[in-house]
Amino acid sequence: MMDKSSTNGGAPMPFLNMGRDTYQVPVSLFETNRATVLEALKAQNVTDGWIYVNGGTSETRYDSDHEPLFRQESYFWYLWGVPDADCAGLISLQTGHAILLVPELPPDYATIMGRIRSPEEWKAKHGVNAVRYTNQLDQIIREGEESPKVHCLEGRNSDSDSLYKAPLETITSLMKHGFHVDTDILFPVVANSRVFKSEAELSLLRHVSELTSFAHAYVMRNTTPGMSEYQSESLFRHYCYYNYGCRLVGYTPICGCGPNAAILHYGHTGEPNARLIEDGQMCLYDMGAEYCGYGSDITCSFPVSGTFTPAQRIVYEGVLAAQVAVYDMAQPGVSFVDCHKRAELEILKALVKLDIVVPNGTPLEDLVEMRLGAVFMPHGLGHLIGIDTHDVGGYLEDCPPRIMQPGLKSLRTSRVLQEKMTLTVEPGCYFITHLIHEALDPSNSLSAYLNKDVLLNYIGFGGVRLEDVIEIIPGGVVNYTVCPRTVAEVEHVVQGGKWPPTQDEAPELCRTRLLSTHTSCLPSPPSI
């Protein structure tokens, strides 16, 4: 990742990018993040001592000397924007002084890995107040005038259930030298700060979501029957990297066709996007680029033939209607749980059209409360997004609790929406074999509302998911996703048509920049 400087009234402004004309991320983004955390701590009357956050560590593959491509730890990236391994950072709560700690590298590092930067170069690159070596941590704190209290990150991720802990050796060393280490205060403050994005973060997320959108359109236009799913994945990765410098994707791409589209997190090592794509199948592609530490998460579903069958169209339009219904209601003050239920309602309407769901006089709203929708959408409506695909802050202590009911228990946050949140909205309708058989069991009360003969015929259909990245704004949402969404748009692009369109035929999707983005977004297929 390159570092350069532009000018603003003569003052240098360092930024990160991948060279050429790739998007410039101002280093001030991370300075703003640090200030946000300091303000949040000040609001809790935490005004003295230090913040200490360690970065990710360099690793090798098992017992070999191969070093996998390093990706920075997300909390450290949020505060520092330093991509290098084995770093750490200190922030004075009293002065806001930011000290970047870097490893003191041996001379032969320069032979193998490249020139060793001086502390002055590190300082200029990342816009910090000072740069010291990681082995000087205790000395730096002793030199300071602040109280000898050090706030370290420690807490549990509600998505992975993994515990984030500061290195034990660091805490032990600090305590040995008489410093008081607090591991209770900092984690919820930083996690909650990551929920609400700064203007620079919003611009970066919009950029990576727009380029991800056009990569999806490119893949849709160039995927044909007879290809393998992994070839679609390859097209996506190439488009994002070749055109925009996205070396990483935010998560393992999901490229499921036919029955594989019913596997929610398909594409892993055991199911590696290896099926041949057959004419007449639906493709469900869930892929997101990552750039300068921030990622997107977008899903498109399309008929590889270029034309929806009647049943495919009803399912697809039901899922699209779920998105539109959510955008119509989502705004500050609205519960994300209510948005989830509204999406389920629209999907049940589509299933009634297919004679799969038979209400028998029961209002569909009641069937939603009975959790019938979870048979067909077993995951949550969406999640917070930012540095991590499933970003942090969904279930902090002061947030509404997780609702332990089918479907809702998989909702990655029950928070009430607030301005400057960024989330995904990803309703889906799937025909998952074991869930269908469970629902049709005569002992299951939901079986009374399902047409067994019709529903069993949909095993093998796969599924449809549509996923957008949105920002919550006063009175509504802005949709950062600008890929084909309506039936007409999807069929047009899959059949080889250009994108973006010259006119927005679906303003209800809130794609405010659909017509003002790239003018030449779909280059010729890459030579691979």
C-alpha cells in the first residue's frame, strides 16, 4: 500500500492508496477515529492515563516459513490505519498525543523484505505525533506526565463469540512496572464508535460498494452455462484488483448455482465454488471487495440463461419487494427487528403466489410472528458493516438483546437504527432440504400452512438473496449498491447489455448515485 501526500492550501495531507489513480484514503480518517474514541471516553469521565492497542502479529503457515498475506487487526486499523504487522499504539487521554509503536527490525530485514523505514518516515506516513519502538512501551509510559493507568482492549465479539484480549505478556509487564491496567472500559467504547461512521469512512465505504457493484455486473454479464462457479469468482477478483487495486476481498466469495444457492455460506474449503453452471439455473453470488481496510458485502441473484422462469421471477420479485419495503420504513428510530419482520412478510406474499404457503384465513402478519418466514429465510436481515464484514457493535451491553426465535436469533443486531450507521439489507428466500422436511413434519404446527406437494417440488431450486450496503440518514436511507436489481435490469445485463443505465427506473431502491458513477465500468473480459 503506497503512501503519498497531496496538498490542501499548501499543507501536506498524507493518504493511503495503491498507486496510479486508485482511491486516496486520507490518513486524517484515522485521526478522526482516535478523536471520536477520546470524546466518548471523556463523556464517561475517563480523562487520564493511556489507551494501548496492539496490532496483528506476523505468522507463518503452520510449521513452514511461508508468510500468508498479512491483514491488519481491525481495532488497530480503526485507530491507526497502519497495515504493517507487529505494531502497537499509545494515545494519551490527557493530551490526545498519538504514539505509534513499530518493531525494531534487524539489519538483514532490508535484504529480504526491503528498506527499513526510519521513525521520521513512519511519522510522516501515518500522521501521528511520535513513533517509538515496541520494546520501549514501559519506558514511554514512565516518561509521561499522565497517571499510570493503561486502558487495554478486551471484550467478546457477538458474531464470532471470540474473545479479544490484549497480549498477556504486555499486561503482565505493565503491571510488573506498577501500572494499573484496566480492561473493562475501552472495548465497548471503541466497538460502539465503529458503529457510527465519519464522513471519510462513509466516502470510502461508498467507493468500495460502488466498485463491488460494477464487479457484480461484470460477472453477471460474463457468466454463461458451462462455466464453473470458481470462474465467476475469478472474474470478480480480477475485476476488483485490476481496475481498482483491491488486493483483498472482505470474505470468501460465495458463488452458488442451482441447489448450491441454498447453502448460505457456500464457497468454503469443503464446498469450493466448483459446480458446473447449467442452463436454466439461478446463480446466487455473494461477494465483496475490500480496499484500505474497509469492505463491501453485496449479493446478486440472476438466471444464467438471461431470462427468469415464471417461478424464478416470483421468488426474485418477492425478495426485491422485501428490500424495497425495508427501505421505505428504515430511518433513525426504527428497530432493525421490525425491518426483519417486514422483509419476511413480503417473502411470504410471494410464497402465497406460488401456492407454497396456504394461510387458511390466518393473516400473514400472524404467520410472521409464528416464525413461518424463518423456514425460508433462516438468517438475519443484515448486519453492521465497515472494517469487518460482520462489523462490531451489534449486541453491546446497552443494546437490545438478541431475540432467541427462529430467524431472529440469527439477526446480527437488534439495535434501533441511528444516523451514520452502515448496514447490509439482505433478504433471501431459500428452499433448504432439511428445513423443509422439519417444517412439513405433522408434529410441527407450521405444517398446516404449507402445501406439501408444491413445496417438495422446489427442493433443488436453490435460493435468491439480494444484499445491499446502506447508510442511515435523517428520514431514510442511502443505498451504496448500484448493481442491476429489477427483473428488467438483471435480464438486460445478463444478456450482454451495458451498465449503468441512462435512466433510473427504480428510484424506490434509493440508489442516489446510480447515474453519476463511472461512465465506462464494464471493460472487455480480461485475458485469463
